[in-house]
Amino acid sequence: MHARVLGSAAGGGFPQWNCACPNCSALRRGDRRLAARTQDSLAVFARDDAAVLCNASPDIARQIEAATVLRPRARRHTPIHAIVLTNGDLDHVLGVFSLREAPPLAIYATASVKTASLARFTGQAVWRDLALDRDVELFGPAGEPTDISVRAFALPGRTPGPEDNVGVRLTCGRTGKRIVYAPRASYATPEIGDDADVLLFDGTFWSNDELVRLGCGTATARDLGHLPIGGREGSLALLATCRARRKIYTHVNNTNPVLRYESREQIEVERAGWDVAEDGLEILP
Ligand SMILES: [Zn+2]
Ligand SMILES: [Zn+2]
């Protein structure tokens, strides 16, 4: 099994069109310590002809062009067989609209993600249920095998229901390798990734009051359902004993100082054994 980070930024991307925070401004000035990022999505493959996407961002068309392995191999073709949605946030689902030229896509989502925000995709999608805490084998729209199974687990936070926001554990049917993907999490316990080869975790904000302090908003990280990375109650501390072989922060907001190479925060994350995802990062569990 292998995976490719298609996009590693939180909603809005990096730079964000209406943002002049220190990171966005520095990137526009050409600061080489920063790299542009598209919005969060992960492609996972157990076989090269069958891609499973975790979330579909508004940047999907650009992300497909940038990834040789996702390009069409016939006049009308896509290796994308299934899309797994972790919640109904627009930055995770809008990409489905951009894929409407294809035959219906197989979309896996919990009942509440489907009904809350996605009834609009009727006719364009073959919906399949993502039950919590159960391994579900993933197939393309016409039953094409992907050799990947997924287990969704509840990550409640800003939204009340257990099915409104989930993390997913993807298992390779051939090798047994596991990737855990949790781009929005309001809490963390080490067990979330203890049995994973790779853990991709919510790296949206460094601190709880980041948006407020930078004058970019009034909501805290926790208001928005995101556990910050830093601090005594942050994910870096809470996941310090997590036994995942590799730990990667993704879904990073443009305001997060961890985006700048050699910032104090980026060094702290690296010293703790974590990586910060970049667009195009190839992962071999
Ligand atoms: Zn998001
Ligand atoms: Zn910004």
C-alpha cells in the first residue's frame, strides 16, 4: 500500500485568497521557507489501478493533474474508484462536484454526513454506508476491487453526533499495512494510532487562540473542533506515547507557524518525531 498527500492545507489553502497573516504575506513575498499548499485530501492505493480518496477538496482537478498516478489511462478513464468522506465540511466535499463528468463515483460516508450535507449529489454518486467501528471493504462504482478496507471511528467535537465527524483506518488487503487519517479531531488519545503504520493527524492550528491573536477571526481552535498541536494539552503532548511508526500532521491552516521551515514550532514538532505534510508527499507505510 502507498499513499500520496494530494493537499495538506486546511480549508482556504495556503495562501488563502483573503488572508494577509504573516505566513500568507511571507509566501507572497517569495519567502523560501514556506511552500504553497492546496486543501486537504489523501489518495491511498493497494494497487496502482485503484485509488481511494479520503476527502475531495475544491482543488481536486489541480491535484489530479499533479499526480501522475491519478491521470486517465484511456480516452475516458479514471483510476479513482472510491471516495471516503470524514465529514461534510465544504473543503472536504466540494471536489465531488468537479468530478461530475465521470460515471457515478462510489462515495463512502456515514449516514449523517450523507444526509446533512450531500443530498445534492444524488445521481452522481453510488452511496455506500460507512458504519462506525466496523471494517468495510471498498469497491468502485461497479464493484471493482480496491484491496483496501476502511474502519471509521467517531471523533465528536464541534458537532454533536458520533457520525458527524470521523477518523478512518485504512487497511491494505494485501500487506495488512494500516494508515489512520484524522484531519479534524477535537481530542487525542494514543490508541488512535497505536496499531497504525502511519498516523495522519489534525495539524490545523498550533495554538488555541491563533486566529484571534493574528486578527484573522474570533473563533478558537477548539470552537472549530480542532485540537491545537502545541501546549500542555495539545496533540503533540497527548500523542507523545502513540506507537504509530510514522506520525504526520496534515490539514494545516495557513496561520500555523509550523508551516515555516526552522520556526521554533516546526523544530519542536520535528524533534518529537513528527513530520508536517506537504502537497505531493509520498507515503510508504
Ligand atoms: Zn477541513
Ligand atoms: Zn493566512
